Amino acid sequence: MQDVLDKASRIRLLIFDVDGVLTDGSLFIGDDGQEYKAFNSRDGHGIKMLLGYGIEVAIITGRTSQVVEHRMQNLGITRIYQGQLDKMKAYKDLSGKLNIPDEEIAYVGDDLVDLPVMRRVGLAVAVHDAHPLVRKHSHWQTPSPGGRGAARDVCEMLMEAKGVLDNEMSKYL
């Protein structure tokens, strides 16, 4: 675990996939074609806490959905790449714009399409219920499944690695 915390201490950019990471992967589609997703409020609070410590948070997802736009806006995430079938292209664009090297970037994924980016970043995280190959190529696996606290797990682990978790928790005691 110390190796993971050492890698995490250098992270300046955290990138999340959406379906299967910030949601449980279920897609609810109405008769009218409207798509619905369920996000975990504790995951959202974890992201908001992490943003308070100057870590940039971004989204790279293969699907395109207005509900993702709305949720990310609510969380204060402005770097959103939707409809990215080739996530590496979006990754290169994002890391280049921010001028952040690979070793200072973490990526959280759950499925095979996430592997090219996960194999490049400094900290690759798989959610607990990720595909076995994704778990195999991760540096760390969350205790919680996607959409059920995995994002919170990552945020708190990063805050612990940066030495600010106790300070953040003390705000609520």
C-alpha cells in the first residue's frame, strides 16, 4: 500500500470514467430515448472535498449524455470529454492542455476501453467490480464498486497520500 500512497502523493490530475465508475454501469433509457443515470451523493462529496485541495478532476467517457453535463457542472468539474471512443486521444489533449506529466495523473476505470489510458498514467485505479484484466493492470483497487462509493474511496486515498485527510475529516467533528 505504501507504493500506492507514494504514487498518489504526486497526483495533480484525477480522471474518472463515468459508466461503471461514477455510476454502477446501469443505463436507464426511456421510451422517448432519454437516458438516465444514478450517481452516488457520497462520491460527489468526495470529489468536492478533493477539489478543495487543488487537485484537478476531469471526465473521459465513451458515451454522451446531458445528465453527465449536469452532474459534472453541479460538482464543479469543467474538463469533460464525452463521446470518446478513443480515450487516449482525449487523454493526450487533456494532459497537454494542462501540461501535467503522466506520473502526476491518476485514472479510474472499470472496463477494457480504459486500459490504454490506465497503462500510461502514474496511478491506475480499478473499481472493485472492474473487469479482471482492468484489475490486473491497476496499481490499486477500490474497496467499493463503481457507483457505490468507489470515487469516494479514491478521493480519500489521495487526500491521505497528500497528508490532508485528517484535516478534512476534522471539519465534520
